[in-house]
Amino acid sequence: MSHSSSSMDFYCDQVLSGLIDVERIAETEQVLAFHHTQPYWPVHIVIIPKRHISSLAALEACDLPVAHAMLDVAAELCRRVTDEHGGCRLSTNSGDYQSTKHLHFYIHHGPRLKDEHGATIAQPDALATPGPRSGTL
Ligand SMILES: [Zn+2]
């Protein structure tokens, strides 16, 4: 691994190492997509490269094939979530916004359930109960 062992890297240390089981949605030679283990939205999918890249901001020319593979998976999952739920958002974090220093894309749908610190956000009634992941995504 090219990253410092002092930095927290949940994806290399726990997911890619196989230490914890994740609910896989899509997988290719270079990319893994799975349901977030502690979702912040009713649909919250994480897409990561299988080899360590620290963030989008750190992307180098040699990483472009992996980034392309991530976009391929993201495009397919965007279509699936949009078909099933009507829409979704794709995001990625950098710098102070990025708590896990391993490049990851989020695809999410629905009202935000938790803030940046994992605290539950009070929901304004009707929209509050889509339940975690009705349907397949
Ligand atoms: Zn990593």
C-alpha cells in the first residue's frame, strides 16, 4: 500500500482486505460497489477502486483507466437507481470533507438521514419513512 499506515483507510483496511463483509452490488476487475455499511441516505452506494488512490484530487494520469472503470460502474448504478427510485446524486469528497482517504464515489437517493458526524437528522414527516432500501437498490 502506498498510503501512510497512520491514516484511517476503511476501504483498504476493512473492505478490500476482506475483514468485514459488505453487501456487494457490482464488481469488476478494478472496481467494487457496495451498500454503505452505515447509510447516510435511504439508498447509499459506495464505489471504490480496488487499488489505493487517495482521492479524486490526487488522481494521476496512470489512474485514469481506473477512474474510467469507476465511471462505468457509476453510470450503470445511476441508471438502476434512477429506474427504481426516480433519481440519484453522485458525489465524492476531498480534503477536510473526506474522512476516509481512499477515493470513493457515493451514489445516493432520498432525504439525508445523518450529518457528517453520523448524528441522525430529524426528518420532516412524510419524506421521513422510505425505510432503508425498499426494492433491490
Ligand atoms: Zn486505500
